[in-house]
Amino acid sequence: MTLYILVFAAALVLVVGATPLARRLAPRLGMMDQPSARKVHHQPVPRIGGVAIYLAVLAASVALAQWSSITYAQIGSIVVGATGISFLGLVDDRWGLRPVIKIIGQVLAALLLYATGIYVGTFPFPALNLVVTIFWVGYITNGLNLLDNMDGLAGGVAAIGAAYFALMCASNGQYLVGALSIAVLGACLGFLFYNLNPASIFMGDSGALFLGFVLAAIGIKLRFPDNVKFVTWMVPVLVLGMPIFDTTLVIISRLRRGLNPLTHAGKDHVSHRLVAAGLTQREAVLTLYVVSFILGLLALFVTQASMVEGYTVGGLTGIAGLYGLWRLERPPFRPTN
């Protein structure tokens, strides 16, 4: 508990202190997010806040490396992979990058995790575990980045996910993985102080991609010794269900409209559709916070559930998700671009 408190406080204070500095530097570095028809803000906003988040979590990770529950190789792979992902996001924020470059970077980062023993181990075939690990890392990394489309949304959902991961790790004795989750939680809460509507700074790709990668790695590292993997694989999927759902919705919707999901940007995310249906931006974000919180509660239940109970919860959640995909593609939620 002392470790958790120290890591949380350090990450929170670092982000609260570093974000205003990043906000002042953004205009000089050309790191301003300009308004457009595809965006919800109407004034230029700095988009370099991800650097503050990265530095805070990095400092906590260096401190965690002093303990041995996570090997130096594993904590190093998370730090190096996350650093590379964040750097690509920073370059994209400033100059723009082709999507394929970012995807290649994510694949390399996932391979680094796999090489140090951080991989999905649900299946008896190593090749299949490798493919699923790469897919999971890429989907969650990009999913959180896509979710960063409205003030406070990505940071809040990441904070909720990190809080649940920390709680699960603590209950299973994975204290250092839990401490990394707490570092993410502290960094996100500190950043939300500046990012809630109306936001004075955005995290940008450097922050959203970074958070997605770290949460994906934490989800892989989760262990539940009192239950079987055939059930507990659903836990991180439920905890990170909001970015998974939003990404799936966007991909299906854009393909249905004949658009390239990788290159097209528009107001077709869950949050945009809720606003189109009559909610304010704050109400839409709060609604998705509540959904993320409920999904986390379901994940907590699954950690101790029997096979029948776990798959009943997973099945019903999947049916609800499929209905949500269908309903959000219909009026009044249907995107206009």
C-alpha cells in the first residue's frame, strides 16, 4: 500500500506540474491542434500533453525496476516499447506519419514484449499466442488513440481501466504490475485536471498511443492463480471494452460507407453519435465513463467466476455489444461524414 501511495502521488504531481510547461511550449514547437469540421473544438489547442504523461509513468517505471517481481528485461521491454510508440505519436502530432509506419512500430513493440516473456498465453500453440499478442497490443494501442476524440474521454477511460487493473493486481499479489497501473492512474487523473471539458490541452497521439500500449501490456501481465485461463482471458477484454467497442464500431461503419478505416477521420465515434442524439459533450463523456465502470465491475466478477458464470457474463456482454453496434449505426446516431 505504501508503494501504491508513493507511485500514485509521484505520477499525479509530476503530471500536474509538467502539463502547464508543455502547454506553454506547444505554440513554439508547432504542436497546436487546429479546429476543423471533423473536430469538436473551435479554437487551437496544444496537443503535447502526452509528453507529461509519458515522463510521469516513465519515472515510476524506473523506480519499479529497483524491485525484482518484474524482471529488468520485462520492465525494460515495456519502457522501451512504450517510448518508441510515444515517439512515433509525437512525430505524428508534429509532422504527420503514414498509418503503416505507426503500425510497424506497434508490431515491433509487441515483438519486444513477446521476446521478454510478456505475451498472451491462453493457447497451446506459441505461434498463435504470438499472433494474438500482436493483435491485442495493436488493437488496444490504436483503440485508445481513436477514443481520444473528446475532452477527457481517453484519459478518463484509461484511468478507470488502470484503477481496475491495480485492484486486481493487488488482490492477486502482483504488486509491482499493480504499481505500474497506479502510475498510469495517477498520470491520467493529473492530466484530466487540464483535459476535462473545456480542455486547455490535448494528450495527442504521443499520450494516447503510449497509454494504450502500457494498458495492453498490463492486461497481458495479469495473472489469476485462483481461476483458469479459459475464463480469465475475458478480464482485460472487459476492462478495456470501451476502446475495443469504439474501434470496432468505427471500423465497421467506415467499411460499410466505403471509407478507409486507417486514413479517414470523422465524427463517427461513440461519443460523437451520443452528441448527435442530443447529449452534451460532458454528458456523452460521463456516459462512457459509466459504461467503462460497469464493464470493470463485470471483469471483477469474472476473475472469480466459474466457467458457466464467466461465459454467461461474457456472452451477455457480447450480445449487448452487438446490439450497440447495430443501434449506433441507425438514426439518430448515424454519422453524417
